[in-house]
Amino acid sequence: MAVTIPFVRTFDFAYGRSDRASPLIRRVVARNPGPFTFTGTGTYIVGQGEVAVIDPGPDLPEHLDALMAAIAGERVRAILTTHTHIDHSPLARPLAERTGATVYGRAEPGQETGFEEANERGFRPDVQVLDGETIDGPGWTLQVLATPGHASNHICFALLEENALFSGDHVMGWSTTVVSPPDGDMTAYLQSLDVVAARNFDVIWPTHGPPVREVAPFLAAYRAHRLDRERQILEQLHAGRRRIGEMVPVMYAGVDPRLHPAAAHSVLAHLIRLVRIGAVETEGEPGLASEYRATA
């Protein structure tokens, strides 16, 4: 039986409006809705007076104007990026130029994602952050958590004062996360989920969509869903469907067909992992067009 994830898909927002999300957090949603971004990129402002901005989002002039209005009269101490997909990092540099803030994050990895969720080419932060580092301001402390998987350079930020996590695309309340080789890696993704689960956060704030407040059961279902996908893949192989193009329409029959190319990359990520652990065989390197066989 397929695993049911307790998705959260409704929340109150208006494009360009600054909403109070918690005592230390405000959110402004960019007008870039889509199959990968849900209602759009949620940019977070942390603190009061001297603030951090997390995932400034796509390079949209109206979103930059909305952020500038939200922080009017305040100093932006830091701009933080969870990763370099084009719905997360491109506005970092324009916002830094307007505010004089330092940009923190990790450089664009130089590998294609293989579908629409492309990287911002050539992105380099002012400061390359390391796992466990902290960036702080008056009344707030953000700790870096390395969470590769969705992207090799993906990081999350823990707000220590509220035991909260800004999860970027690593965990999303409205949907599962796409893991797309060659930059995405399913083994790394599952390991990163375990890192997040071990921290026992009270709330998770994804960049897209509403927060996750029942964190432990949500993460357990999120992880179980991934392992169930691998069970489904093995079932497909035993049923004689040996290519990804044959599996996806069956496995994702209820999913928006626009997401099937991304689903194919997630299936490939699972197959790469299954080949590594010896559960599946293929000739040569695993690929979208490869033929696969279950070993048992």
C-alpha cells in the first residue's frame, strides 16, 4: 500500500504582502507560481531592525520592490540562499546591491538538473558557508545544516531561538521534493532527511508553501514514501517494465503530466541508488534510457 504523506497545501498569503509568520519571522511570496514552485517562492525575513533574508527568490522587479518595502527602515545584515535553483538565488545580488548586505550560501555546482528547475549559472556568494556555522544578529541565530540531495549544494538554516528550520526545497509541505541526477542524489537525500529528523524541530518553513508543524510524523512519512517508491520500482521490474519511460506513466498515473519528466529523474535517482546497493542491475552507467533488471 502506498504511503500517505500528510501534505499541507493551504495558507493565507497575497503576492508582495509581508506576513508575520512567527515572533521572529516574516514572509513575502513572489509571483512565480508553477508546477515546481506551488504558489511561488516564499522569501523569509528573520529578525527586527537588523535582519536576515532567506531565499530572496527569482529576479523579479516587483518582488525586489516588495522586499524593500517589507524591510524599510531596517538594516539587512545577511542574505542567505539554500541553493542555486533559479527560483531561489537570482535576486540575492540585486538585493545585496540595494542594501549593502553580505550574501551567504554555496556556489552553483556546475551540473545540470536535467529538467526545468535549472541552476543560476555562475552564482557565487560573498561567503561560502560550512555545515554547523552560525550567522547571527540581534535576537536571532541561524545555523547552517548541509542537506545535499535535491541539489548537491543544498543547505538549510536552523533558527535556534524558535527551534525552526528553513528547509528550502529539502522538505516541502505541499509536495515531495524532486531529486534529479546528475546533481541530485537519492542516497544523499535520504541521509539528509535523517539529519533533519534527528534535530527534532518544532516547525519547518519551506521556501514554497505553508509550514510543517507536525514535524516528526511528516518526516517519517516523507522518508517512507521514498522507500515505497523503490518498492514500486522493483514491482515494475518484476512486471516486465524495464525502462523508466515504461514505469513513470504507471507509477505516477495520478500526477500532473507536466511533472512526469521530473518524476522520471526521481525514478532514475532511485535506480542509481538501487544499483549501488546491488538490488538492481544495468549495463553501463544508469541512465534515463537504460534497461534495468532486479537482482532478486
